[in-house]
Amino acid sequence: MTSQAPSPAASASPPLTVHFLGNILAFRARHADTQGNFTVIEVLTAPGAGAPPHTQTDQEAFLVLEGRYEITVGGEARHCGPGEFVHVSPGVMHAFRSIADTPSRMLLINFPGDLHEAFFLAIGDRLPAGTTAFPEMLPPDVPKIVETAARFGINIPVPSNS
């Protein structure tokens, strides 16, 4: 007896795209597309931009496609170029930033992905699919980002003003 595997989700529509902190995020496989297993996001990062140190309840992985990133995991910084892969376990502090003079690009994979996807959609600014020009960078609303992240299992520690 053979069981038939579910047919893969395919979408002819352009990917949902948002901007957040100098990153253009194009959702290549959404949580619902993968039967709730993971989310795949193509990330284009402006030079010097990235994500602040944070922890989360889901797993995350980075596959660098172009440019260079500094990816810090558990206090250890790695400079990563095309083809390099980094995995982050739940609860481990991590961050990334583009260290190239031109935009860098990577795949971001979250397991199971529902919380990260929901966070990016709640906090990011929608862009037309295919956008590669970065919107004007305004100062981030840190309290709003921290509060929104917390709703989705992401902890962004904010240094206290002493």
C-alpha cells in the first residue's frame, strides 16, 4: 500500500513583500504554504542594516546568497559570504547585519515560522513585489518594535539608560 504525499503548494502570484529595519523581506514560502512547518523569506539587506540582538521561541536558519553578513549567535560573531549557513536554536541570542558595501541577500528560514511571519507582517511596511530599492530609513520606533516582537515570542533586550 502506498500513501500519496500531499501536493506541494505552488503560487503563481508574486511574493508578499515588506520592509523592516533596512531589510526587504519577500515571503517565498509562507507558513500556510508548508502545511505549518516553516517559512522561507528572501532577505535583501542594505549595507549596515540588519536585525538587533534577540531571542525567539522558534528555530531560525540563514543561508547567505550574495554579499557578506556578520551573524552573531550566542555572543560569537561570524563573517559569512555566499553559500555559508548558520542555524540558531530556540532561545539563543542572535543578530545579523550586512557588512558589504552593497546590499547583501540571504534566505531566512523559520521553523515552524508562524510567529516570525506574523511579526514581520505586523511590524513591516508593505512594498510592491519585486522591490529592490530601499525606502527612506526613518529612526525606528523601538518601544513599538519591542512590544510587537514580544507578542510573537521574540525578545529584544533594550539597554537601560543608566
